[in-house]
Amino acid sequence: MTGDDGEGTSGMIEQQQQQQQQQQQQQRTDAGRVVAIIPARGGSKGVPRKNLRRVGGVPLIERAVRTALEAEGIDLVVVSTDDDEIAAVSEAAGARVVRRPTAISGDTTSSESAILHALDELAAGGDRADVVAFLQATSPFIPREALSRAVREVSERRADSVFAAHETYGFLWARSADADAAVALNHDAARRPRRQDREPHYLETGAFYVFRAEGFREAEHRFFGRIRIAEVPEWTAIEIDDEQQLRIARALAALHESPDRVPVRAIVTDFDGVHTDDTATVDADGIERVRVSREDGMGVSLLRRAGIPMLILSTEVNAVVRARADKLRVPVLHGIDDKESALRGWAEEVGIALADIAYLGNDVNDLPALRIVGWPVAVADAHPLVLEAARVVLTRRGGHGAVRELIERVLPA
């Protein structure tokens, strides 16, 4: 093929791609405006301040907002709330906030009433909503791809309502009216077919519902017209209504979401149990000696060369903390009881947002600092509460290269 022919072919391909993009854009325009609405009250009985509790180091409401923003086809993300802190977190994450009146903010308030109110508020401001994606922040693992497909199905009018569900082959039972006996629901109790011989059922997860706004207003319910299922993985189906479910969700986040890259502008670490293995030897004169990792030293050197700030923040007053910091050539604040205030002050001093800082800790005195940074990180052998609070759980233990592991996730490959 000659150069001219190659250029012609390339031009034709580029033209076809542009036409395809224009067609897709036109389809989206014809489908109308898609608005994600996330109801998030401030009150909660089962789990106090539930929508602000963290899973994978990120508040539940922020997780829902991020997923909606990343999903394809959603034009606007709205959080309906009565709570100032939820509003602030939502806006910082990129959502628009609709203030919900007290009359529809109680325990018995339906999600439908919150959605209708949000739609009315948007309409009053001149914002049209043709398709609604209703997300629940209490479902921390909303699959972005499944949500995008559901939005596309409703936008392209292949369905009026789509909801998240996972496949199940479970045998369901109910108690009889007098609660004296069990009654088979989805099977014949006298016949026990193998799994491969049964048709699956689908269990609603509560994670998201996508529907046409006009049909929702008419039905005043999320299920109407042609209803379709958006199948999601079963592990994503957990919905947080109590503390036990919150702990399970945090364990799942550590298992499924620990990222290889940690895109931050600064690293702050504890000392004992992070740079050390959390043990010490004491000689006859009362002098403590600790064990550190040479790997960590090399990692800090690489971080320093890359120009990324680092701070050691420790409650210990022991001279060994200062000696190690001097050896690493990084600043240290030790003898610090209030790590949160110290970290806020340092971040302001160096001009780096808390959202752009990774804090590496191992024990409960690190929790206040872990809760305010964008990237809370735990060593592999951290306290269970620290593991629950972490967005990233490292594979290495304190004193055994954990600092180096975090640095390698921060630095470009």
C-alpha cells in the first residue's frame, strides 16, 4: 500500500469515528438529561451518622457521589440531605446539594418523597431531569459498569425502570400466618433439584434504580412500565444497616479495592509499628533500641529525590525517633498527643490539602489522623480498627518494608 493510500484509509477511519461519536452524542441528546439523586439523611438509629461512616477510608456518601460521577451517561449528581456535614462532604466530592426539609427527613420518610422533592427543586431552578438514577449511599460497592448499562437502557428506551440485583439459587422459606410452621416459597419442598437443574431467581440489592422521571412522577414509585434487571456481582450486594454489616463492608473493601497506585502529594507516617516492628529492647541504663528496615531508608531516599514531602508524626518522646528522622533526613514531630491537630497544622504550613496526603499508621492513636486524610493507609499487622479505617492495607508489616511499599505506590513506576 502506498503512503497516499495509507493516509486515505487513516482519514476514512478517523471520519467514521467522528461520525460514530456524533451519533452517540445525538442519541444522548435525544434520550434527555440524566440526573443521579442520592438521598442521605443525617439521622440514623442502627448506625449513627451512617452516611458519613467510612468504608475503604472514604465516607459512604462520597463513595456514592464518586461512582455516579464516574458512570457513563450521568449529567448531574445531586445529594438530598438535611445535614450540614453531609452537604459539605457531598459538595467537596463534586455533587450539587438539595436541602431537604424536616418534614421529609424522619425515620419513616420514603426515598420516593425525597426524590420527588429533589426533582421539584431542580425543576424550579430550570434543571430538567428526563432520567433518574437513584443511588443509595448505604450500598458501598455500587458497580459503575452496571450502573452505566442501566442508564443506557433507560435512556435508549429499552426499559422504563432498571434495578440492581444478583443471581441466587437459594431456597426461600417463610413462616406461616400463625408462625407455627415453615412454608416453601420459590420451590417444592418435596423436590430438591440440583443447582444446574434450577432456574435462578434475582435478589434486589438496593444499590441503584434507574427510571424515567415522567413515569416515576405518574406512578410515584420506582417500578413501572417495562422493568429490567441490572445483574451485579453478589459480593457487591451488602447494604449497611448495622455495625456488623459496616465491619463486613470494610473487610470487603480491603479485599477488593486496595489500589496499586496511591496518587498523593505528601506522606505522613507514625513511627512505632510503622518504621519499626513495634518492639524494643531496653538495656540496663534504660536506653531503648528498636529495629528498622534498610528498605524503608532507601524508599525514603527515593521519595526525597522525587521532591515529595514526608513527615514522621509520633506520640513517642524517645530520642530514637529523632535519631531515625535525622538519619532519613525528614522532619519529625514527636511527643504529639493530638495527631489530628498537628497534621492539620503541618498540611496548612506546607500548602497541601489533606485530601492529597497519605497517612500510614498501625494503632488506635493514629485513627484521628487517618480519618481526615484522603488516603488513610495501614500496615499489614495494624490494629483491627485501623484496618477498618484504611483505604489501603499494605502487604508488609511495620518494620519490614511497609514504608517502602507505600512509597513505591506513590512514586511513578
